Amino acid sequence: MTPDSPGQRPFHPSAPLAAAPDPWASTDRPSLRAGPPYHMTDMIAAEPHLARRLLGRLARPDSGAAALAAAIVESAAAGQPIVVTGCGTSEHGAIGVAAILHDGLRRSGRIVGPGTIVAAQAFEAALDPQPGGLAIGVSHEGGTAATNRALEAARAAGARVGIITVTGRSPGGRVADIVVETDEMDASWCHTIGYLSPLLAATAVAGHVAGQPVDGEAASRLLAAGAAEPATAEALAARLAARSHLIVIASGADRAAGRELVLKIEEAAWVPSAYRDLETFLHGHLPATGESTGLVLVLADREARPDRVSRARGALVAARGVGVETAAILAADASAQIPDDLTSAGRLVVPKAPELPAPVAALLGTATALQLLTERIARARGTNPDPIRRDDARYAAATDAAEGA
């Protein structure tokens, strides 16, 4: 348990997290803690319990998840576009949501092509709205202006609108025809719950689409396993924290996790970082790396596993050849196929979870692992991840200036 301040009720990982304010309001900056455990630390510990609660609520036939599933099936059957959109952490959540929903349609026996459900960054989606079909927003608090503009633009172009967010009372919830409520709020601005919640919501929606609900206990166990090796994460983080910049590589369903790890490291630990698709990394980016570079491979997607593992080995061999410090977050069966000496900084290994759909196993399996690694890199660098540097007046002013420009 973690007391935040004198007189405040201690934090228990298994207890429900705070709901959105009523009336709705955006969150204030998290209270500052002098050292770990941070709010982010607490949120990671809460995630296995959140998974059990949220998947249970959204499995009900009268839930927003069931309603969104019906709209997805209807749009897919009519050959209409289905676009998932968001910003920041929610953009990465949207990428994962699209992968999980696409798999749900495939498991339902429907014939789906690669463009049946796609993810789009909210600013771009607002500038080029889809002509009809279904637009699904992802927004943790429901107040992200760019995401809400994208949903409004899609509605104006004839689309039906859904949203995955904490409450239908939010501005985004009021735009939408269908709201999938996640109910519980992230206490840190370095969002962990904000990334996981839409993935869990999509898992429930896909379960309705396929007629195959996902076991909340299995999801909870997988999330707990992803954060079960703090000492390994700490040792790995110490090696990466000494590098001047980091690169994260991934492919398939792991691309959402790779992008999210980059964002988390930059906002929590302030290390310049970049994401590259696995194959893309080897096409021109290697010359900019060397002994000051750290690289993290994320590989948990079990689809097309032999090809992914083969190319990942090649990328790690190349990185090692120019002195890059290499690390990985791997599913157990992938880890067994990649020699230990190709990850000089170490690796976090998560269960392969064959009882879960492939993208769900990959995305939930890596979620807590990447968050734990981020939190430990922040510790190694002496940064507080919770305020994402907005406790520094310059960075708070810069953010405000960008919004007011």
C-alpha cells in the first residue's frame, strides 16, 4: 500500500481506481512524490486487478462494448470504413484496438481484408475525415480536443461515432453515439491505465464480435507476469539509462507497444528515443547508431513468428556489430529462439498466453513490461515520471503556448 500524503487513504492495488469527476473535469497535475513508489508505480500494480473488473463489466450483453461490437459487424458487412483514432498514448492504444478488433472479426468467420479496420492519428483524421462508416475514438479522459474534432469531422462526413473513454459525461462521450466506458482513472500523467484500458475494452468488444469472450483471469495473470521481474527490469534499465538515445523496434501487433515504449521513455525519463519498424530499422537507420545508442526489441506477436524472429535476430546482430547496447521484451517462445548474447543489456520475458487471441496476448503481455521498464529507467535517471516534466515551469509554459498558438 502507498500513502500519498498524511491523512490520505493508502493505495491498494486491488481496489477500484477513482472515477471521473462529476460533473466532468480534466485532471489536475498529479501530486508530486519525493521518490518511488510514484503514482505510475501504483498504476502498474493496479492493472492486473483492473483487467479482471473491466473485462467483467464489459462482457455484459447490455454494455457499451456489446453495442460497439454490433456497429462494427454492421459496418464490416456493408463494406464501410472503420477507423480508430486517438492522440499520444491513446493513438498507440488506437493502433492496438484496431489490431484486436480486426482479429475479432476474423475469428467470427467473416472475410476481412487488411484495411477493414485501420488506425489513424486524430489530427490527420480530422483533416481528411472518412466518408461514412464507423469512427471510434480512443481518449482516456474524453477531453482531447484533436480526437474530439476528428470524431466531429467523421460525423459531419456521415460516419457513426463511437468512443472508448472513462465516462460518457466527457466531451468526447457527448459527441459519440456509442460509448464504451472504462470507468477508472489513471492517477499519473505518464499514462499506464490510459494505454491499457482501451486495449481491454477492445478485447471485450472483439469477444462480442467473435462470440468468444476473453477470460478476465487469464488477462489478469498475463499482466501480473509482465511486471513480475522488477530486479531484471532495474538492471536492464540501468544499462539503457546510460545511453544518450534509444531506439525501439517491433513488427505486427507489437508496433503499438513499440511506439508506446518510446513515448513513455521520453515523457518519463527524458531520453530522446525513436521507434522503427523491425524491417525499416535496417534500411538506412543503422549508420546513426553506435556505442551511445540503446536498442529495445519488442517481440510477442505469435503470428508469422518464424519470419519475425529471423529478422529480429538479424537486427540484433547488426546492432551489436556497431556497439549498440541491446535489450528486448519477448514472449517466452520467442526468447527461446534468440541467443542471450544478442541482448547485451538483458531481456524481459513474458508468457506466451496461448489461451488468449494472438494480438491480445502480445499487447497485454508487453503492456506492464514496457511500463515497468520505463519506470525503472526514470528511477535510474532520477526523474519523476508522473508530471511528464510539467512540474518544470518552462515545460508547462511550452505546453500551454503550443495550445494557444
